[in-house]
Amino acid sequence: MDKNSKIFVTGHRGMVGSAIVRELEKQGYHNLVLRTHQELDLMDQEKVNEFFAQEKPEYVFLAAGKVGGIMANQSDLTDFLYENMMIGMNVIHASVQYGCKKLLNIGSSCIYPRECPQPIKEEYLLTSALEKTNEGYALAKISSLKYCEYLNKEKGMHYISVMPCNLYGPNDNYTNVRSHVLPALIRRFHEAKIEGKEEVVCWGDGSPLREFLYVDDLAECIVYLMNTYEGAEFVNIGTGKEISIKDLANLIAKIVGYEGKIVWDTSKPNGTPRKVLDVSKVNALGWHYKTELEEGVRLAYEDFLGNDKKRI
């Protein structure tokens, strides 16, 4: 990409999309094409085709999608599958039809099997069964990844996919139903502190191991790969470090300033027992994360305190 390239960032008001916009602007890219959901419904194939025919973006970052934590995923598998499938297929197909030079498709580490060797290498995709609680979302993301892969093979496109680990940071979603584990814990401990609660109840037993990446680090990596990576295979993005949900809860409680008791509700699901990515490929391509977890959580909490509309 050069600084004058016309760049379409889908989902620019979400956590990932807004981070990509910040990174592009920081690097001097100024010809950005942005549309809200009200301005362009990416599930409407006709409207998407009309948009691409008119704007003809040269580069596309596919960051839009329906996202949520374990509660939202397991209770709404149909919409997570349908909406993400439609968005992915419509945007990728229109990009091909209207001459987009390169597309970067953003997936998720939940595409990997539930019982997967650790750390997770890219080659482990589709080697065994998926985690049932987010199967709909995972299937949609796998479909977009495979569509890009087939286009590269059959039509000589340069459409790349990345699979980040759990993300957090500015502009995250802190709502009770749709938030992921880290922002959900930030809200829970903050409200418990404000309300003077003696204990906070968390789902599961706290044993699952997870990897967390600050979203601005992801955005830096994504822009870097858009400019440098031409490989046919998708790429994991993460820190390569893991932490138990119990230790994460203790860290967040400390940063928020909550001094009460943490209780674990073992009647609720844990999700995948362990999930940490092998990031040797992206490291070999020249990128490494910068933001350590404690620093990132402090920044995320500052964002939460100034982001009322994301808590509704």
C-alpha cells in the first residue's frame, strides 16, 4: 500500500476496526473508506456489490463481524454462523469482482479444534472437532479463510488471513451478554468495587489457560502483514504467552482495586481447557508483540472508565 491507496476498513467502529484505523492514520494513510452498519449492511449482497462498484477500494481489511463471549456464542449459534458467513462471503466476493488488489481477512483462534496440541500451529486447523460453545462462529470464520485460500490458488489473488488470539483494549465491548472474558471481568470487578460487594462470582473453575493480545499490537501487525506478506497460508498472531483465567481475574481485581472475595461457579462452562498459539511464523516474518498484559489491562481499564456507551 502507498499513502494514497484507497483502503476500506470494515467494522471501523468496533475494537479491531478502530485500532486498524488508528494505526493506518498514524502511519500516514489518509484515503480511508469507512461505512457504518446503517450506511452499508454487509449482509446485503446487492448493497455490498453496489458499494464496491462505486468506490473500488484497492485494499480491504475485513474486520467486521458479530462477536461475543461464551454466553452469547452458545445461546445464539444460528446468528453467529449466518451473520459472519454472509459478511465474509459478500465482502470477499465483491473484492474479487471489483478489482481489490489485496484483502486481509481477520479470523479468530476459536477456529481450532477443542482438543488441540499446544501451542497451536496453523497446520492443526480441521484436525478434530471444534469447541461446541462457539462452533457457529468458528465455522463462519473457517469458511472465509478457506474462500481466501481457494481464491489465491485458483485465481492468483493475494487475499491473506490472520488468526489472532483473545483480544482486548480500547473500544472493547463491556456489555453483560456480549463481552469476552477480559472486558467482562473488568466490568464485574469495577461494579463490585463501586457497590461495595463482598464477593464476585466468576464462571467455571478458573483453570482454563488463555492468551491475550492488546488490540493496538494486533493492528500494527495487520498493517505490517498487508504490506509485506504474500504467502498462501494464514498466520497466527499473538504473544505466545498464556495465563489461567483465575490468575487473570486476580490481576484485574488488583488493577481495578477490588479487595473482596472471588468465587468460582463450577456449574458454568469453562470452554476450551487450553488455548495458546504458536506464533513462530509471524515472529519469523519480522513482527513481535510489544504490550505486556498488566500494562495492557491498565490501559483497557482506563478505556472502560471513559466508555459508558459500551457498557449498556
